[in-house]
Amino acid sequence: MNNFEPIIGLEIHVELKTKSKMFCGCNADYFGHEPNTHCCPVCLGLPGALPVPNRRAVEWCVMLGLALNCEIPLLSKFDRKNYFYPDLPKGYQISQYDKPFCVNGWMEIYIKDVISNEVRNPGSIAAVKNIRFARSLANARDDNGSKKTIRIRRVHMEEDTGKLLHGVVNGEKCTLIDFNRSSVPLVEIVTEPDIRSSDEAKIFLKKLYQIIRYLGISDADMVKGSMRLEPNISVGIAASPSAPRNDNNKESELPSYKVEVKNINSFNFVKKAIDYEIERQIEILERGEIPKQETRGWDEKKGITYSQRSKEEAHDYRYFPEPDIPPIRWTTDQITKYKLQIPELPDKKLKRFIKEYGLSEYDAAILTEEKEVAEYYESGIKNYELRIKNEKVNITPKIIANWIINKKVNISRVTPEELVKLISQKQQTVQIDEKELDKIIDEILSDNQKAVNDYKAGKTQVLMFLLGMVMRGLAGKGDTALIRKLLEKRLQ
Amino acid sequence: MELYQLSLKELIEGLKDKKFTRKEILVSFYTRIQKINPIVNAFLTVIGGNNWNDKEGELSGIPVGFKDIYVTKDIRTTAGSKVLENYIPQYNSTVVQKLVSKGATIVGKTNQDAWAHGSSGENSDFAPTKNPWNIDYVPGGSSSGSAVAVAAGMCPVAFGTDTGGSIRLPASFCNVVGLKPTYGRVSRYGIIAMASSHDSIGHFTRTVYDNALILNMTAGKDPCDATTSNTNVPDYTKNIKNGVKGLKIGLPKEYLAKGIDPNVEKIFKQVLQKYEGLGAKIIDISLPHTEYALAVYYIIQPSEVSSNLARYDGIRFGNDRNRFGQEAIRRIMLGTYTLSAGYYDAYYLKAMKVRTLLIQDFKKAYEKVDVIITPVSPTLPFKFGEKTDNPLAMYLSDILTVTMNLAGVPALSIPGGFVRGLPVGFQIVGPNFSEDLLYQVGYAYEQVTDWHKQKPKL
Amino acid sequence: MRDMVKDKNSLTLEEVKHVAKLAKLNLSGEELLKFQKQLSGIIDYINKLKEVNTDEVEPTSQVTNLENVFREDEVKPSLTQKEVLSNTNSSYNGCFKVKAIFQE
């Protein structure tokens, strides 16, 4: 029997959330606005208009490349990618061909136990998924067999196209075009075909998403289309089951074909599309045929991929250097400056949380899942450190972590300061140990012999008086229910 | 003397001295256009009536013409092509905006070879412009209408574009002064792109001084054009009278090789004698890669054209691609082919490398000389239809002008004389951003000749 | 790959058809033949570049010598929807309208 092995690469498009578009001053926040209201001569491709690149977009592209461990070639340029489509106003897309901003990067992913976790945690809500993901990371960390490096071929800068809407007007099928999205900055990330399963693909994408969100350069909102995923899949035959392929295959070992699945908008759909394709392709290979090299669409309702009739038999993009934009040359100082601007990324933060705050990997993974949560947590820690100096409270970073992870505090409503206050109140409540409480109750009872007698005589309402006295003795920090119970016991 | 016969300088000074009014100027030119345009067909659109710009500025009362490749807000802009026969732009090009804000009145949009593809004006999708010196002859192209408008007294200043000689050639054929500035000196924003890495934005005037006055207003960095330069913009009239005594003028041997009409050569030799008489030194130089320039040009230029004309799909503006004329189709096809898979390295990449050698030729030459002088056209103006069936023969009209566009250097075309009543010009070519020097050299010649004072009889 | 260098001096009719398709031009049979002849003539002429040794030469794609020209990330006014649509006669609900592009 053949030992089939999926060979998967990913192309990911991410819209940057700059204020203005890539090559003109139109507002880049186009989503949900009236059609064709965020357009100017440049992004509409009017005769005579010229592009001028957005500095911030280019810097963010470089920063993403750096976050993905890319080399930043000192000389880079834009190129024209020529093709006709109604959503492409100039008849070419300004993109990058042979001198992209970032090349030869890599990302480490942790893959152990993903599948078993899927089975153990069949829940579907986002929170559960996140925790499951964090756990799979935590379980896998430091386990050499489960750490894998996915190489990143390039990260380059380009512009988005307009949006096509298909509909019927006056009984006639037609396509409507809105150019608000035209020329919104778009970064394309291309991996090497180092991925071997749909799970690896999903883990890679989630981590990429996490990094992009950490950098704050895009919402990466897949529903809105600001992050678009395109896996390319082929199935090869591994040399022998006992000698599995090396992760980093040479080009020559790759299958002779490749199937690209276009524009998928969720990690789960990517996983499903890859699984579907692997099965479909293996079926063809088992018949002794070779799957056709093509671009396929993803039908999320049916859960299948489908052949997209190619509009042109041959794509020939006729790339050439964009004459309207001078090349970009970085100095090493500039690159260093961009490196310094990159915030602490999830992997590093996770390790630091473990080391600095004594957290378990599991907790640290959940807290660093999103930058906002991690920052909230650290802000809480700073607050408690202040409190530790002023008051004698007994809170640990672990306790704050537990609160955030388990109590599900709404971090958008409760400030870190409020959270720490809340925790410290609760902590003090339970901190008073019963021996001390017994001592105070003894004192109160002997000091108030009359009330004790009254109680025993049936005037049970004096209990509230005694309770008040004990609370006063505890400076209001006591747990009233507990004290009441203890008092009743003693007075019996 | 009629007001329409005055130079820009004379008009501005006359206004200052209250010799005449703005209205008198505009009426004089407008009347002239009404009379002459039906004969020479220099304007595709004439803006008449009372559409005068009442903005106060240096150019208040001065009529200007723009080649129909300059985008003008609310004024039809065709690029000489049926694809854009009804296109009304939503914005102004930077140069138009600059001129209008200085008070200039746009009197019309001038005729041209469609998309600036051509050396004779015959590729206009409407009807060709005629040479005012003899209407059986072509005026040169592609900025034919603007050259003729100035030569025939329909406006003192008209704007053109020079991608491979499209200002200098018609200037030479029509006996006017035409500047191809350094690439990046004047903004290309809002000027319909032909070949983006060559397109230079210049203008026609009757005198060298007028030409310098206008460059003072158009030159400079434009935030809307990333290829414009920050290089300081001097007052181009400041050193104009400094003369050429002791100046080293380079004479490149490759520009007088085979294929030059003996009549053109004769006039050119007389020009050199004048300069020697003025105290300049003529120095023989070589620009060794010159013979390859046209081949480089006819790879890079159509490649860029094929991409720049892709936006004309009839969706957002204009008619669809079926309305392209034969020359546009030819260049789109040629450029698509040279960029296509399998050919890029042999053609486009190779051409870009030879382009580097052409630039080095000029750099080396300017170590020895201050400016270079050459003829503009290898031939006299030719008759209509003479070259229309042979595209390659037509392309060869640009053989002495394309090199400057490939190298980016500035060049000024100056009237140099007449042969059988037809004008012959020459060009002064300088290092990047040496327009002030070109004006100085051109002005010195103009002062000792009176070609520029001759007027065509219409 | 595009790096493959082909050596030839004329175009076949098939190539002319392919190029016309890439350029989105509808040409008649007569036009195709005419351009085959004319383009072959021009290609033959530009092939003279092969004589030039460019082994050690860097390509020039820009003559400006400029580098790093950017605009700051600032929002400027856009055109109105009416202006955007002012040069088309095929629009619907604020969008440009074209014949259906089939995507099954």
C-alpha cells in the first residue's frame, strides 16, 4: 500500500488597518460604507493618476516580516502584476515580484496532542477552543518531537482590489463593482510547502493571527475579509514508512501538481478544505491518475471544494518594475529601529510569564493568547505589587491568573485596579483563620455575659448584637455567615 | 502688430504698462483661433465665449493651450483617442492646476497622435493637425496641436509631453522653442501616461525667454508624483543672458552618421558656426551606444504602454478596448509580447541594461563638455501619408530624440533655419537639472538669429 | 519560468493570437496577419540589442535616482459617489454595473 503524504503550503492575505489607503489618501476603513464613496483618481485608476506609497503600511509589512524571522533585503521595489479583471481598475495590481520586503523567515509551531485534544474537548464555543489550543501548546512545549518549523518564503506588500457583487438587475444577471476596497494595503505571506496536515495548517494560521494581532497592524477579521486564507495542497508518496520525509523538502521532491483553494475565511474551513482535498487527491492517485493542477473554490455549506473554471487558459502576469514608484532602500539602522518597535511576541511572553510569575504553561498560554489579556494581567500584577507595599495582603500572580482564567472577568469592564481590589477583599475574608476567630468570639462572649444569658433565656434576637460585636472586632473583614454559625454553636 | 503675435514676455510687460487689457489679449487670440484652427486643426476642443479665468496672478489674461493628454476638470480630455472621446475628467493635473491658479486661461485642448503614439500627428483618432508652414506637410508629433498653436499665433504658450521626442520634433518642424525637461523636473500627475519612465512634461513658446518663464512655474516636487525631484528650482531666466563664451559644446559623432538629410546637416553646421562665432568651443565626442537607443526605446516604451493602457476597459470611463486605433494596438501588442513569459529577459531586461549603458554614455560625455548639440530630426518635415504604411520608418523619425528620454536628461529644441520654406530645429542637451544652462545656450543663439521672428503665412 | 530565453526573429500567428488575448484585444483575422508581419519586422529590428555585451551591467528601471519616496498615513478627501460614477452610463445603486462574470 502507498504511503501518502500531504504537502501543504499557505498563502495568506492580510489587510492592514492604516488610516489611509496604500497609494492614495482615501480612507482605508471601507467596511460597511456606501459603495464608491472612498475613491479618488488614484484608487479608481483614472487616466493620469499616480500612486504614492503609504509609509506606515510599508513599515508594518517590514515589522510583520521581522516578527516572522524574515531577512529584510536592503533594496526592495514595487512591480506591476498585469491582468484584466473588473475589480482591478488599473488593469494591473501594484505588488512585489523579485524583490519583496521580507524573505526567508520561519515560524515554530507546537503540534503534539492536537488531535487527542480535539476528541477530549468536543466543545465548540470560542473560549473552549482557545483553552484547548492553549493546552495543546502547553502540553507540547519543550517536547522536541512536537515542535516544528514552518519556513516562510516571503512577505510582500500589495494593494487590494475592488469588491464584486453578483446580482440580478431588471431580470438580467450582472456584476456590480464597488471600489471602496480598491488599493487598501494588503500584505501577502507565503509559506514553503512544509505543512503536512490540516492540523498543522490550522495551528500555523492561529499563531500567525495571534502575531498579527499582537503587532496591532490588522484586525485580521476573517468575517470582514481582512484576513484571507489560501492553502495549496498536493499529495506525495513518502519514500518509506520507516524513513519519513524530512520536513524541509527540496523542490524536486514535490509532487508535479498543486491545487490551490481560494479565499477561505475561517481556520476551521481551511482545515476542512485541506482534509477534503487530501481525500479527493488520494482517491485520484489510487486510481493511478494525477490530480489536475488547478484553482478550486470552497463551498462551506456542502463542505467540499469545487473546480473553478479558469477564465483564461494561461496566466501571464507580465511583471515589470513599477516605474511610478522609486525603489526602497533600508539602512541597517532603520531595520534595527523597526525591530525595536516590535512588541514582545506570544512565545517570548509566555516563557517570561512562566519564569517571572511562576505560572504553569497552561495558564501562561491562555493569558498570552491575546495581547490585551496579557497586558491586563501584567497591569493587575503591577497594581498588586503596589498594594503589597501599602497593605498586608496575600495575593500571588497565580491567584490573579486564576481569577482571569476561571472567573472570566470582563476585562473591558473591570479595570485591573478594580480586579486586584476585589481579589484582595475576597482574599482577606477567607484569610482570617478559625483559631483567631474563636479567640475573638471567646472575648466577646465573656465581655457580654448579659447578652449570652438573654440568648439562653430565649431572646435569640441578641445574636445580631453579638455578631455585630464580633464583626467590629474583626474590623469588618469577617464572613458573617461563618461567624453566625460559630456563635450559634457556642451559645447552644 | 496684432496682440496674438506678441511673445509671452511682451504680453506680460504690455499688461503691466497698461498698453492693452487682458480682455483685448484674450479676444485677439480667440479670434485668431476661430480663423486659423479650421485650417490647421490644432485644437480638438476650443473653450471660447467668456470662459476666462478671472483669478489674479502672473498669468492673468494669458491664454494657454494644453495637449489633450493633460487631464482638465470638467473639460473633455481625449488623449487624441476615440476611447476617450466623451471623457470629462473629475480632476485637474498638477500642471494645469498650477497654471490656472496663476490666472492663465485655458483656451483649448490641442490635437495629438492618439495616446502620444506618433511622430507626425497623423495618428490622431480625430483628424491630423497640419503644418502651418505648408499644410501639405506634417507638423511632427505627438504634441502636434500645441506646437502648431504656438507657431500659428493661437496662444503664446502651449503644453506638450515628450516621451521619445514628442515636444522637440514638432517644435523643430514648426519653428518654435520646445523643452523636454529632466525626467522628474515637472509633475506627471494628471497627465495620461504613455511610457511612465520616459514621459517628460514640457511646453512650447516662441522664444527661449518665454520658455524659461513657464518652467519657473511648472518645475518642482509634487507630493502626488513620487518621481518628481526635490532638486532646487532656480529662476530659469536669471542667467539666461550670460552667453556661451568659453562654453564647451559637445558634438557627438553618432548623431551625424548615415541617414541624416544633407539639408538638415547643412543647417546644423551653420548652427555650429554661429556658436563658434559666439566664443563657444565645439568638441568632438562620442556617445557609443547611440545606435542601440531606438531598439531599447521600442522595447521599454511599448511594454509600459501595454500596461498603462490596460485601465481603458470601458467600465469606469470611456469606451471599450475595441475603440483603440491601429498604432495603440500595435504598441500594446508589442509591449505585451516583450513582457510575456519566456521573453522578458531577452527583451525587457536586456533593454534595461542597455539603458544603463546609454546613461553612462552621457555621464562620461559631461565630464568633457558642458552641453551637447545635435539635430532634432534626421529629415525635413515630410508629407502626409509618406510613412503611415511603414511603422518602422515612422519610428526612425525619433532616432535622434529617444536617447534623452532613456537617459532622463533635459533637451531644448530651438529654431535653426529653413529649407524650402520648411523649418529645421536643433537641440541642446545637458546634464540632469541643467535647464538653466540650456536656456542660456539657446538664448545666445536666438539673439544672433531671427528664425524665431518668422511667422507662417496662413 | 520566464527566465528562459528564446531566440527568434518572427512571431507565429498563434503567438499573435495569444498576445491579443493577453492584451484583451479583439482582432480580426486580417488584423492578426497584419500585426504578425509588422511585429515581426520590429522584433527583427530590436534584436540588434543582442550585439551588446551587458554581462556586468545593472538594469535601469528608473532614471530619477530617487529612493524611499513615501506619503504619510493621512486621510484626504475622496471624490463623491456622483463624481466617481460621472463617466459611466452603466451603474446601479451606487455601483458600476457590468455583465455577469460567471463564477460557479
